[in-house]
Amino acid sequence: QKEVEQNSGPLSVPEGAIASLNCTYSDRVSQSFFWYRQYSGKSPELIMSIYSNGDKEDGRFTAQLNKASQYVSLLIRDSQPSDSATYLCAVSGSGNTGKLIFGQGTTLQVKP
Amino acid sequence: GAVVSQHPSWVICKSGTSVKIECRSLDFQATTMFWYRQFPKQSLMLMATSNEGSKATYEQGVEKDKFLINHASLTLSTLTVTSAHPEDSSFYICSASLAGVGDTQYFGPGTRLTVL
């Protein structure tokens, strides 16, 4: 059983729409949650981190965390073609290793 | 802030040779650095966790004698692929965590290795 699960997509949305990316995780003791964006051929870049239940907004991005449901999501408002990328959900591993457990990523396509 | 560099960005080598990849945290001290490998259209695969001044911890299935990791300072970790073979061709990416700032990892730009 995968520890962090994401729908691989592709998720296709029209320009200007809201893109909703979802992630579930299996380890109830996880405390830190991250969303990374990875363009094709490039390394991941951090978009947002979230540690507490609820919403966290940063510009066009909103991360949502529900620890009871073991669910974290990323909303992208006013999606742009430049948002087309693979979005990786990452969850802190058990113990104090600093390791992150990554999902397989969801490919987002924003069509003009 | 939180910039991580890697060198080289790409390398082509002959089978049987060794290749060293450097990972540097440019504007912060990194207590922990991580090395990942990514094959085309696949997700990141953690290879090892590296702490300054101590031996790296390798993930299951990763040959520690083939992938040598040295973390000599709080800003530099190196990965050496020894006796490289074509199947080692991949995208190698390092990341670094800020000391005392939890689990956030900042990634370097990656090194694309091609073994002929």
C-alpha cells in the first residue's frame, strides 16, 4: 500500500479555472505536508507547506489539510498555462529523520 | 533564500568511469541533505540521507559502495557514482533541509547523467 497517494492525471482545466489537486496519506502521525511543482526536465520547487488543519493561502495557491481524514489538497485559482506541470504531494516520514514521502504526482494541463 | 546548487548540471561519461556530483546550500546551513534519483516519467526515488560529519543512511536496495556520499560540511555534500554503467543514467537531484526548520526540503536543479 502506497503511503502517499495522488491521482496521476492528467488533470486538464481551462485557463482561468480552479485546479484542484488531491492527496491522501496513510501515516496518522505525519506532521508536515508540502506541495512541490515540477516542470518537465526540471527539479521540484516548493510551492507551499502546511502543518495545521484548515486552509493556508499564498497568492493563487491554497493548501487545505484535514488530518482526521488524512487528506491534503492544493487549489490553484485563475489557472494559467504556465501552471502546467506535475504537482508532488510530500508528507513527513515517521521518526526524526527529516525524510519526506512523495506521492507519484499529478500532471496538470492548463489549456489556453 | 534557501538556494541549493548542483554541479555539474549534466555529464556524459564512459562506462566504468566514476562521476562526482556536488550539492551546495548557498545561503543557509543544511544539517541534512538528501539524494534522489528520477527516471523519465517516474517519481522521485530517495537514495540516501546525508548528515554532516556522519555516514550516510542508504535506502533499501541502494548500493552504498556504488553510490558514495560524503557530507563534509554544513553546506556541501557530494555523490560519487563509481564504475558507472548505462543503467545508472538518470536525473540525480539533491535537496537540503534548513537547520532547525523542520522537514522542509529545498531542491537543487539536478544533474543529468548519461553513461555511454
